[in-house]
Amino acid sequence: MPRPAPVANPCLLNALVVTFFIDASGKVVHIGVGAQSLASLRHWISVITSGPPVG
């Protein structure tokens, strides 16, 4: 159930789910807009964690 949003509601703004996938160096490697499937989450976590070591 949506929670009240006293600032957003009068401005007619709706919530938008955005997931940022950030690697160990702090670089955003992907931005997922909307709900992410389990397959998408697993894929991007795999991409992030299988890269070359940082440093």
C-alpha cells in the first residue's frame, strides 16, 4: 500500500523505482528503471562481482 507523500502528491508526482548497480570502484554500471526481476538482479550482481579486482 502506498504511503502518503505530502510533497509529491500535490505536485502530481508518482513513485518511480530505480535500482543502481555500482561496482567496487564506485562506477554505476547499470540503472534499472522499474521493478527488477530476480533474473535481472542476479545478472547485474554477477557482472559486478566477476569483474577484475579494483586497485
